Amino acid sequence: MKQIIAIGGGGFGREIKELKIEKYIVDQSSNKNPSVCFIPTATGDDSQYVENFYKAFDSLGCKTSHIDFFKRTIDIEKHIDEQDIIFVGGGNTKSMLAVWREWKLDKILHKAYIKGTIMSGVSAGAICWFEKGITDSWKDHQAVLPCLGFVKGICCPHYDEEPERIPFVNQILNDDLISECIAVEGFCALHLINDLPKYSVSFGDNKNCFLVNKKDSIICNNQIENTELIQL
């Protein structure tokens, strides 16, 4: 079974509290004490982010590790092959993908995904799995960025959290630059199973994922077809 858990915002990167979404991710593994690898490339391997990861997932009984690309780098293919879960941190998606492609991590992750390793992450780590993602990698504007293409669609994180997100999505829909967009609110995750959206997992108050499109010149935000809302 192939799984992706794409988080719109929130989680251990902000604060280590109830760890609701982290527990949810761990519970999707068939292993009681799964191996979880953190990939913090999008923040340049930020040390505080890495420390928070270990605090969070060690407390959940996981076998934890992370991959550095800005220090000496381990044998990534061997290491990824040993993991049950991958968690990708937020940050600059464009820079992250450039580094990954240089190291051929994109191909290594795809092989692991097909094999059944759970792919998860927040913000940059949410959109990277889709064909395209809406990113603020550029300081002065939003953009639609080609991503890994493990699953179909265009994904926008932080949909309700960052004020520039909704206007940008509306603009590119009105300009017919895209036909639709998967929007994931903060403190919510879209759980895809075998490449298809299955669950909208809220770990905040009334959070959700939407399919945003334009019908008769009106922008519509609807729950994604055939998904079930889970409130943690």
C-alpha cells in the first residue's frame, strides 16, 4: 500500500505539545516501533528543527534518524531503504528539490514510495509529492512550482494561515493558469492512499482540505470527493 500524509501547517516544527498528527502518522505503519527519517533540507538542515524532530518522534517510541545534505552525507539509498516512514520538513521547496535532484534523492524516494514506505511532511514536505505545488520560495511572490509528481494535482499548504494564499489561488484560477487546486489548511493533513485522497485529518479546530476550482466564474471550495473527515 502506498501512502502520503501531506500536512498544511503545524506540528512539531512549531511546538512539541500533543503530537496528534505525528501519532497519526506513526499509527499508519504496520511496525509497532517504526523507523522514521527526517529530511530537513528545506531549512538548510536547521539544527533546532532537527532537535524538535528527535524530541517528538523519540517520545512516540520510533527509531529516529535524519539526513544532512549540508554536512557530510550518508549513503542515502541504503538508509531510505531501511525506513518505514519519511518526514519532510517545511521551508524553501525550490531549493530543497534542487538539492534532492542533484543527489538523486527524488528517484530514491519514489522507489521507496512504490515499495510502501510512508511519505509525509509539512508545507514544502506536503506539496513536494504532487505534480505541482504553490510555494512562497520567492520572498516577494507566490508561484506554482513543478514538484516530484508521485501523485496527480496541484497542492497549496497553509491555505487559511497565510493571507496571500487564497488570493493567489483565486488569481491563477481566474487567469485559467490552473483548473483546480488541492488546498490544505493549517493543522490539517490530506492522507492519500494508493495515490488517491482518502482522509482529511484535522488536528486543530474545524480544519479541512478542499478542492478549489471555478464554476460559472465563481470560485468554489468543496471537500475533496470520496474523502472522509477525521478529527483527532
